[in-house]
Amino acid sequence: MSEASLERSYRRLLACYPPHFRAGQGDEMLGVLMASAGQDQRRPGLLDTLDVLRSAAGMRLRSLRSGPENRGWADGLAMFSVLAPLFLVLSSLLGLVWPLRVAHIVVGRHAGTPARLVVEQRFGWNWHQLLGMSGFRIALTGQVVVAALVLLGLRRLALLAIAGSVVYWLAARYWIPYPLQLLTTSIYLLEAAALTVSPGPRHGRHLVNWGHGVVLLLAAGAVQASTLWIHRHWSGAGQQVGEAKPA
Amino acid sequence: MQEAAFLILTALAAGSQHGYGIITDVKEISGDRVRLRAATLYTALDRLRADGLITVDREEVVDNRLRRYYRLTPNGSGLLAAEAARLRANADAALRRLNPAGGVI
């Protein structure tokens, strides 16, 4: 009886593996799990459970990257990992040349929060004027660095650059108009996920063509136009548009 | 090469083995220091098979359970030999530096 319930528990655990692995090696692995179990064991041990979950997650990740059944998703994510950073750079560059330049930092109620004050007092840093550059230019530089690393196919360095940009945004309390803030945050999250699970930007680079570039440019223009429109019609009181001044 | 992969290939160097046999053999080879868990073993086997270092030798059913035997491929034997030589060279270098007079430690 206990053997049957143990087997059921192991079968439930094995369901975490991708179908192709279960079909090929599920029964065989179940036999090894049962043989490794203690005589009166009724349920999987904690370490065995964690081992199976870790292994299954790794196999699903590898399957997503290279499994034939996921080729469409894998190609799509690889292309996204290349196009998304380019989209952000294009969007920011359009913000630079747009007549009313809405993509500037918004100085509002978030400036001067305790965390920021501690950093400034202790290290004497003004995050908005780091290296003599304004917050917008630092953010733009971060986007350019991420895009360049992705184009070079350097997946891990690109992930590090994204993490660095996020840390800067949080530390500097760098805010941009709401639609762009939401869009940029979402794209960075999706980009990090795509870089992690896709076959990588080198693969994506081979799938991208000039047609995608035209679509990117149009999309970036649409985002800037909609941001300008939303900012004009819906921006609340107490927000100012323009370069940040040192606190 | 990771230690688990090295020990699995070593376990298969003497002949084909099934999963549980590899686990017990690795435990013995490592002097009870490395205890492979089933999922770790099958993750490693999956990679070693994909890399062409091992292959399925035969299958049998024992007590209504599938038992699959694995063996080294020529590539696997070659890689294991090269890795063993590399580890031996490193160990020899370390021992020579620990005992410059050339005696046995």
C-alpha cells in the first residue's frame, strides 16, 4: 500500500518534466526513484523532491530553447530579444528629436525620498548628474548599451546591463511619463525573460530583416505620439516636464 | 567536465550499467562522498547522450519496471581518458610542489 502511494507521488512529481522526456525516460526514472527509496518510505523525501523540481525546470528551459515542438516560440523569443532593446533606443531617440520632448524626467513627489537622501549624504552622489550626464541621458546610454550587447550576441552581459539599468532607475528615482515608464519596465522584464529562455540573440539576429526595422520605427513613433497625447490630456498637477535639476 | 559527469562516465568505463547501478557505482568510486540522486543522474545522462558520449546498450523489464542499460561510446571513452589524464597531470603538479624533494607525501 505504501509502495503504491509512493509511486503515485513520484508519478505526480515526474509530471513536471517535459512530455518528450516523460515518454522516453519517465518509467525508467520512476524505477530508479523507487529503488532508491527507503523500505517504509511513503512519500518522496524533500531533497529528492527538490532535485526533481530543479531537474525538470532545467529540462523545460532547455526544451523551450531547442526542443523541436517549441521552435516557433523559441524563434519568436529570440527575435524579441533582439528587437525589444532596439525599439527602446529608437523610442528614446525619437523622444530627443520630438518637438515637445516628452520623454524627459518628471520631477515630482518622488524626489528627495529617504533612500535617495541617505545615498547622497553618505556618498555625495547626485544620481541625476552621474558622470556629468542627466538622468535621461544615463537611461538612454543604458538602453544603447543593452541594445549593443544584444546585437553582439552577448546574452549574459546584456542581462547584467538590464539589471544595472533597473538598479539605477530605482536608486535615482528616475521617473518618466507614465505610459513610457510602464512600457519600458514591461519591455525590460520581457527582455530579461526572452534572453533567459530563448536560444539567444545570436539566433534572433539571423531571423531579423529590414522589414522588422520599419515596423519598429513606426511603433516607436506611435508610442511617442501617444505619450505626447496622453501627457497633454491627462498629466496631473504637480508634475513638470523638463530636465531634472540637482536636489 | 563536472564531477558528476566524470564519475558517471567512469562508472560506465568497466561495462554497461542501468540507472540504479550507476548510482551505487558512483557512490563506491567516490568513496561514499558523492551520492547521485535520480533526477541529477537522469539530467546528466540526458546531456551525455545528447553529446554522444554514452548510448543505450539494451533494455529489459525487471519486476514490471523498465531497466535501460547505458554504455560509453568511443567518443565518451576518448573524452574520459583525456579528462583523467588532465586530472592526473594537475594532481602530479600539485604533489610535486607540495614535496619539492620528490619524495612521496
